[in-house]
Amino acid sequence: MKIAVADRMNHIEGSVIRQFAEAALKPGLITFANGNPAPATYPIEEMKRFFTEALESEHVESLLMYGAVQGFPPLVECLKERLAKKYGFDFEMNDLYIVSGGTQAADVVSKIWLEKGDAVITEEPSYASMYNIFRAYEADLIGVPIDDSGIDVDAVEEVLKTNPKVKLIYTIPSFQNPTGFSTVAEKRKKLYDLACKYDVIIFEDDPYAELRFAGETVNPIKSYDTEGRVFYTSSLSKVIAPSFRLGYLVVKKEFGKYVNVCKQCTDVHSNTLGQYVAWGVMTKTDYEAHIKKAQEEYRRKSSLIVETLKKYMHPSCRLSQPTGGMFIMMFMPETVDAVDFTWKGIDRGVVCVPGSGFAIDGSKPSHMIRMCYATATDEEIVKGAEIVGKLTCDMINGTV
Amino acid sequence: MKIAVADRMNHIEGSVIRQFAEAALKPGLITFANGNPAPATYPIEEMKRFFTEALESEHVESLLMYGAVQGFPPLVECLKERLAKKYGFDFEMNDLYIVSGGTQAADVVSKIWLEKGDAVITEEPSYASMYNIFRAYEADLIGVPIDDSGIDVDAVEEVLKTNPKVKLIYTIPSFQNPTGFSTVAEKRKKLYDLACKYDVIIFEDDPYAELRFAGETVNPIKSYDTEGRVFYTSSLSKVIAPSFRLGYLVVKKEFGKYVNVCKQCTDVHSNTLGQYVAWGVMTKTDYEAHIKKAQEEYRRKSSLIVETLKKYMHPSCRLSQPTGGMFIMMFMPETVDAVDFTWKGIDRGVVCVPGSGFAIDGSKPSHMIRMCYATATDEEIVKGAEIVGKLTCDMINGTV
């Protein structure tokens, strides 16, 4: 049998993160590796209530039958209301589509708009699974730096000036994965203006938006969008639960026909009972209190890891100090290789992810370490951060 | 804003079926149009039990967290056991992957194997949503006829002999959508031999397999597969509920890495609680009794529609008379246009789907009508089939 896989498969790369995630399964390890939300934030009692309510509803037959491609209408409506109220999204011009997680939003957007040879600008480091999605449609990736104030808009403009193949800018503006950095309002506006000037798409990935625990809300780039060139996605994975596989995509109404046909060609629609439960949690419980509780959980855990790392890490290391979300990045001197650091950390009982897991070319050396503080217990965070901190000293001082 | 959609989007066509499905929403209409399973077969009490069990389980946190890409392991195992026992599938050579419905199985297979310009052989008429999936990967479709004994294997060989671009044969061997025809064992074996001879893939779509209500089990083509060139998919939509969005794909183990990376790039994994419930229904209840009850439901409804149609339809019409599944096809003389028939049927209170909804080129005239007898009540089936039968007489006799 000589049947070859399609050429696009040769562009996709295995996830470096998954490799360390597997190492993290060793019993007794403290894991900062998985990009998982805090289990304490799952509304489990509410889930029980609404699954039962759905199955006892007079509409149970339609809730179990094939559903609307766009999504369960009450969930679509309540998400639109929330986004309009919170960020001023314009649903005269735009519409919202339920997808099976932010990953599927990226797959749908790529399938609709990316042609072989198109270029995608992305923050680097960024969420590497997205790289693979763009690669599956044979797009070329161009990385631009990100720092404490967010994406480097000057670098974006340089690329746009010189590369006419750019079709899409991919950005995680708030509490970015992996850095925890957020893009300030001024740069968001600038990025939007650049997209207009050079006629490209912005694909705004905002799964952590609800998890702000310090500072004021900064509106998504989509809030500035009068032309319909910002495609906004967010997820219910961090506010309901990841295993529900639910997210949403906001695009200009006229593109809805493409989103619908792509969704029909992928999984027809997302699971309806999960959508019913999400709608129940959002509209029939004190959802603001639920969100607030989650934010408080992340604030406490974030403080714990920052304080402990600062106490123990070598003074030449630097932290990203997020104001929301679940990730913190530790930047180490160039003498420390992040992959080497990660394996040594596993030997000492903690698993993190090296920056190379978020690079376009994962084989290049990296000197930063991502830690997710969401799933470890408070005790584990303190113990794990001490191990990480002390390991920086030992490696920088050459004692290990 | 001048951003063009990718060229692949220009190959995808809107579903003719959906147009009539929308017409079917007119209150009071009897619908034979939707390809939906019988609601009476949903195990609703069991769903309540297992959703609650999952959420009260000591493993609840992991059931709500991101799950395994391959699927919820106990569900994967129980499906493998069932397929090995029932059909002799070889899970030394193959593995099973949970997907978000058979549609996603087709998307994943297409993404991995179909290159622009590859050709796909398909029964015609067939399930048109699949046409769009293959088109989204810019494959060309080549239709071959299907009759009471199933796919026309001689026509398949003719195509394979003359077209070196063929990479994949798409077939629904049992109770085909839309015809209700099944491919006999001899032709299944022949099709497999042809695939081996010409080194192509068979993508075997078997969602109705459990719904046999007459005759003996005919093993899937996958049962003959010693080379790993048959990719088998089936669905839980017809035995649990469509809105769960769960199906599975069986492929040779060495291809698993591609399936996993594609799944990671699409929706990471399918919703876990639905998988838990499906596993519960399959292993902790009398699942055989549940399947038997569903088969009995379909047998009764099928008999009702066949008997009533035979009683009223014009003698020049012919029926497919399925031995399982949910579809029946009525073949009319060439003087009757199926689209015209469908609209006239809607005027009289019944909605069906014209054969053009299952053609590669939907603009060509068609003289057959698909009826799904799964969702209508017994009374509606009798009343609707009488209307359909009488309409054939009126149209053939020229009195309408």
C-alpha cells in the first residue's frame, strides 16, 4: 500500500507541550505544564441541575435531535447580549456562531480564508497548536515579538510593508498564552489601523478575557472594528469546563454563510446539551458571582506563584506578572537552556514547559519557561515555585 | 475590504436538503425530509442517570478537564470490543478514535489524504454533505450507480482503470442514504479487492449498521481488510442521540498519529460527558435490548410506509424496500420531475427530498424521492404516504 498522505500533513508538527505533559503524568510530580483551568471554578452542581432540566424539558426531543448549525439559539443570544454589553460589540453588523472550542474557530477561519502560500503574522512565542492549524492550510508563519505591553506593532508594520502575502494577523491580546502579557489599548487600536491600512484580517483569540483579576477591562480589538475585518473567538472552557468543547466565533454577518457551510462540513453543530447547560449557568444562576469566584481563584494562585518565585529565583530572572489568566512566563539569562531546565525540573519534581514549545521553530534554543498556576493546589504552587526558583540559582551559579 | 475567501470555498455548494428542511418547518406539515433518527429510541432516563453519575463521580475533575485526543478510554475500549465481537475487526492492526460525528471522520480523512486534484469515487445518489467535505479539499467527485444489490463494482473498476487520480472510494454499504439500498457481501469483497488492486482507500461510512430489522448481518468491508486500506466510520447519533455529536473512526494503527494531530487541530477532543453517557448506556444497561427496541421501531415504521405507498402509488413507481436504517427511495417515471413533485407535495402537506439533493450536479433533473420514516408518527406516516402515493398518480396521469 503506497497511498501517500496529503502534502499539508508534512507541515504539521507534533506538539512539544504534549511531550512534557506526558512526563507530567509521573505520580507525585507537581505540574505547571498543562494549560488547564482551575477545577475549583467548575460549576458542577449547576451542571447537574441543567443536564437534568434539559432531559426533563418538554423540548427534550429537539434538544437530542440534530440542532442548528449556528448553535443553540438561547446560548447564541445570551453570548451576544453579554459581548454587546461588556465590550460594545455591534451585532447589527456581526453575528455569533457556536464552535467546538477556540481551536475549531481557528480551523474554520483558516479553512475559509487561508490559501497555500498565504502568510500569517503571529506573536512569538504563542499558542503552538494554532501554528499547526495555520500550517494545515499551508500558510507560512511569521513571528513578531511580544512584551509587557503586548504585540510589537512596529514589527507587525515592518512585515506588512514588505510582505504582500500576509492575509491574517493572529493575536491573543489578553493574558497571552504562553507569556501572560496583555496588549495595551493604544497598541490594540494601532493594530486595527494597520489591518485596515494593509487590508488584512485580525484573528483575535480571547479565551482568558473573563479571567482578569487586576486592573481595568481593556476592550477587545473587535470593539474598534467598523469594517468587519476582526474575527473574534473566545471559549467557554475557562468559565464552564474544557471537556464541554464549546467556544464561539464573532464575524461580520455576510461571512456567516461561509462559517455555516464550514461547520456543516466539520461536525454539523456542537453538542447541544453542553450548550443548554452553559446557557443555564449564564442566565439562571448568579453568573457574575461565578466569574468573580473564578477570578479570585486565579488572583490568589497567581500571587502565590509570583511571590514564591520572586523569593527564590536568581535575580537575573524576570517574570511576566500577569493581571489575569492562568500563565506566567519566567525569562532566564541566555546561559540557561529552557529544555535542559525543564528536564532538570522534572527530576526535582516539577514540570513546566520550555519556551521552545511556543516557537515557530521549536528546535531553536529558548531561555524562558511557562508555568500555568491554575490546576496545582496552593501548597503545590508554593512548593513547586520554590523548586523552580532554586533551580534557576543552581543552573545560573553552575552548581548543577 | 477586499480579502477573498480561499479558492476551496468556491467548490462547496449549499445543501439542497436544507432548503426543503426549512420548508418543512411550516406548521402542520408531515415531514419525511430530515435524515433524523426516531426520538422514541433515545435512552433519556439512562442519559439522566449517567450525566449525574459522571458529575458525582470521584473522577469528575478529570471528566470536566481537557480529555484524551483519542477519546474517553472506556468508550474507546467498549466500542473496540463490540466491533471485534460483532464483525471480527482486528484491533491488533487497527485502532479506534472518537470523533465528533461521522462528518468529522470524513473531514479528518480528507484532511489527511486528499490533495487538490485527487478524485473520489462515490455512489450517486449519496449523502451530499460528504460531497462538500471532499470538495473542501478540492477533490473531484466521480459518481457510480447504486442499485438493490449496492454499489456498481463494475462501474467502479471502469473508473479505476481509466483514472489514475482516484485516491478514495466513498461508500455507505448498509441502508444507504438516500436509497436505503445495501451492498451485498459478494460486492463488498469485490470492492475491497479492487481497492487493493488499484491501491486506493475505501472510506466506509456505516452509521445505520445497528438498525438492521430484516435479514442477516452482512459484515462491513473493514472485516475483509488485511492491508489497512479501509477507513471505517460509524456514529452514535442513531443509537444514542444526534445532538451528542459522537462518532468513531477505525484506521490502521500507524495512521493514528495523523488522526490525532488532525483532531488536535480541529476540536482537540470530543465532549467528554457525552462519551461518558454513551459508555454508560453501552456497558451498564441492557444495550442489546435498547438496540433491539430501536430496530423494532424502524421495522414497524418502515413497514407502514412501504405498505401505504404500495397501496396508493402509481404502478409505474418502484420502491427500494430497505432491510434496515431510516430511508426509502421512490423511483418515478422520467415524466415526473422530483423537484416539482417535492414542491407539490409540500402544497399537499408532506415534505420529502428530491433525488437532486443527492446528486453531484444538483441542477440535473431527477425522478426519485427520498423519504425518511424515522421521525413521523405512525399516523403521520400513513397519512403522508397516502398523499405521496396519490400525488404520483395525479402527476403521472396529468391531473395536476
